[in-house]
Amino acid sequence: MEPSLFILLADDDADDREFFSEALQEISVNGSVALFRDGRELMEFIDSEAAGSPHILFMDLNMPCKGGLECLQEIRQKAQFAQMPIAIYSTSSSERDIDLTYQHGATVYIKKPNDFGKLKKMIHHIMREKWPLQNSPVPRDQFVLTV
């Protein structure tokens, strides 16, 4: 039996949060997901005792209150979360955004799929084939996941 996973998703788009949760259910990922509306909510949780030891964080880059890059930098400074896989999950395909998240320790960069089937395929790929993601840095040419 697969281990039960604790997954975090920080995304300011309510529809994207709902689709992500539905996709996890449809591909039968054994675990639970905690959802956050922005970076401030995410960091309040990360700083709480309730955070425990999440297995992976999917995080939007452009969020109100506190953006994904700022959260990434703060999370990587916390010993408890320094090795946690962090998937940047964004609509941005800016090389600058990709480079900055790579430099600050994101594990993988995913351009948000624009269709539910592709979303399920992406999550399946990360959770079944690439997960557990290696804690060692991936080469830059393998950092961006395309589905």
C-alpha cells in the first residue's frame, strides 16, 4: 500500500485549487491536501506546529499578499522544510521567473495546464513517476516540466 501523502497547494485562484483537488482524487493519490489562498496563509501554516512534515508543496508564483518567490526564499531558510520538494505551479512562462525560482531552490517548474486532462496527467507524472522528487538539484534543462 502506498504511503499517505500530505500535499500543500498555495494558489490564489479558487477554480485552480478546486481542479487540483479534483485531479488528485481522480488519479487516486493516497493522502490529503491543504489548500491556501495566498502566500501569507501558506507561511502562517508553515510557521505553525500544525504544518508537520508535508511531502510536497505546489505553489503559484503570482499571489496576493505574499508571492511564491518570496515564500520559496523563506521556506528554504527553514531547516525543517529545506529539503521539501517545491513545485512552482504557475501560468508564467517567463524565463526570468523560471531562472529565479531555480536559483532559489524550487524543485520543478510547472506551467499550469489549461485543461483538466492535462492537469491530471501532470499531477500523475509528479506524484507517481517523479515523486518522491530528488532532494538534490536537478539540472537546469530538466527543471521545467511540460505535459
